[in-house]
Amino acid sequence: MKKSNENFYEQVQQNRLYFLILSMIAVVFTTGATFTLVIPGLNGFNLYLTIIIVAFYFLIANMYVGLFKGRLYFVFTISLILSSLGMGWGLWLEWGEVSLVEHMNPVVIIGYPCIVAFIISLMYQLSTIFLLKRINF
């Protein structure tokens, strides 16, 4: 009987295009919809949502493990680009709201996509080290 993580990575390998599109859409929509809610110290911060989003990024990182074996810098770059695109999309949708003024700080605009890319890359690397050594992927 196969382990469940082997089945997941086999599904990712068999349906590469589907999981690539799913992970790209997930990063863009997640960062666009939640960047005003997950930054500590700013108006609207929600710890429970932050924990859910980090768990969601773990799922995305595991999709990247199956898609991009051993390509950490590529995962960081694609995560940075997609999270920047998602944050730009979120800013565009919320443009003109009073609560958005606090989030227009250059540190937030530059730092949030970098932190998202770092979190996804860290989870990607940890998943690669711990899971792939056990299943000899």
C-alpha cells in the first residue's frame, strides 16, 4: 500500500498543467484578497486568518515540490512574481478605500510579496528535505 504523500506527488506529476494553474491562481487570489488582513500591527489584522493562510501556503508549496523538483530559486521567483501580481490586483480592487491608506506604506508594498515568497520557499525546502528523502522521489 502506498503512502498518502506518494499518491499526492504522483497526482501532481500526472496532472502537471492542472496543478500549475491551480497553484498560480491560488497564490494570486490569496495574496490579493488577504494582504490587508494578515499584516500584524495594521488595521484589520486577524490571527486566525493568518494561520489559515500559512497552512494554505504549505499546500501550495507541496504542489511546487511535485511540479519543480530541486528548483528553489525558481519557486522563490515565481512566488514573488505571483504574490506581487496578487497584491497589485488587491490594491486595484480596493483603490480609494479609507482603510487602504495604512497599507500604502512602501515597506508593506515591497515587503509583503517578499515575505510570501520566502514563506512558500521555506515550506518548499522543508517539504523537499523531509518528505522526498522518505519516498525517494
